[in-house]
Amino acid sequence: MSGQVTDPLRPSEVVDLLAQLRDRGPLVQCITNSVVTGFTANVLLALGAAPAMVDNLEEATVFAGVADAVLLNVGTITPPVGETMLATAEAARAAGTPWVLDPVAVGGLPLRDRVAAALVPLAPSVIRANASEVISLAGLDGGGRGVDSTAGAEAALEPARALCERTGGVVAVSGPVDHIVSATGVRTISNGTPMMTKVTGVGCALGAMTAAFTACAPAADAAFAATAVWTIAAEVAAERSAGPGSFAVEILDALHGLGAEQLARLR
């Protein structure tokens, strides 16, 4: 696998992918954590996708064959939810439905560590995580602090490449500079704002957006476009808001209205 930095998508290409998503309105099944369910659904609606929070074992595996994409987020996992996630990933894989793994706070917490490790061989299209989570998921000591990363994104690049080799997919490493790691190299995005760390669910919502884009584009392009759209929407929202409360509202409005003018900020 090449570790070289490769050319990012151009703003016009991200605009085109966003237009394709809005035209299609992909149905995204989310088995996500209880803290962020409502915010995640609203983000998908603002993006132009259709959220479906189908998360019980009896229905989730059936729905994975109907949905355009699936998100599995282990943030508030319980044993029954873990069982549902594993069965859903199997069903998505069998149906050819792209799916995204968000291994929230893996590294030192036994249940989520076991479930996330069992999900990796089921070939997620994208793993979206912070640096500590990526390092831990690869079987190393990530040194995370709950949902927060204590490692820099650069330290996660080799573990991310190892995960790509195991899954055949893409790893999106979130941080002040985001890194999209794939079999062909690494793309970086430098957009965003510190305000994104002040509102619960911002990272988790990006996992759902990434899933939505996988319904419309190859995994590496999907992860890049989702990250670009979300971080630029956050910049716009930060300029309009007075603090975390208004930012949480403004980011939905910014996402809904995002277009070529704003996406020209991509860097």
C-alpha cells in the first residue's frame, strides 16, 4: 500500500457528489448511540439523506438489505446492541450494502473493544474514527480518553493502512487535519473549527454522513466528500453562532444551504 499523499477531490467534484446525494436521497440505516440519535437524524435530513434508526435485531438485518447504506456506531453499546450490530454487518455484507464503522471510545473498554474487533473482518466500507480509536482498533495502545483522542493523526496513519489492508476499505482519521487513508494513498483536509468539539454528536454525525455518501460514490471519495462538506459547514456555522448552543443549530442550517460558494473553501 502506498503511503504517499494523493491529490484531494477538487471543490467542483465535492459539489457534484453533494448534488448526486441530494438527488438520490439515500436511505441510511443508523444503529448509533443513544446520546446522538436525534442530532444524527437531523444532520442526515439537512444533508439531503433519509435517516432510519432501525436498531432491533428482528428488523435490523432485514433493513440492511433495503437501505442504501448502514452506520454502526458503538458509542453506548450493550450486549444486545452488539449482537444486532454483528448480525447487521453480516446482512449488509451479504446484500452488498456499504456500511461504516464508528468505533467510539475503543481502547480499554472490553465490550466495545470485542464488538469493534469482530466487526472489522466483516469489511466495513469506511472506518471513521479519531487517531486514538484507529490505533486501538488496529491492536495497539491508542491512549484515548473516552471519546477524545490523545494521539495525533500522523501517529494513526500506519495503523490506518493496516486496517485498510484487513478490510479492503478506507479509514477516515478525524482531527485538526483529517486524513482519508486508502489503498492508493492519503488525502488530507484542513477545514473545520474548534467549535466542533463543543457539541455532542458532531463526530458521530460525520459517520452517518459518510455512510450517506458511500451510497453515491466509491468509499475513498465518499469519506473525503463527507468530511469536506461537514467541516466546511462547521466553519460557516461558527461564523454565524455565538457559542455551542447556537452552533448546534447553525450547523444544520449551514449544511442544508451548502453549495459551490462555500465549498470553494476546501483546503
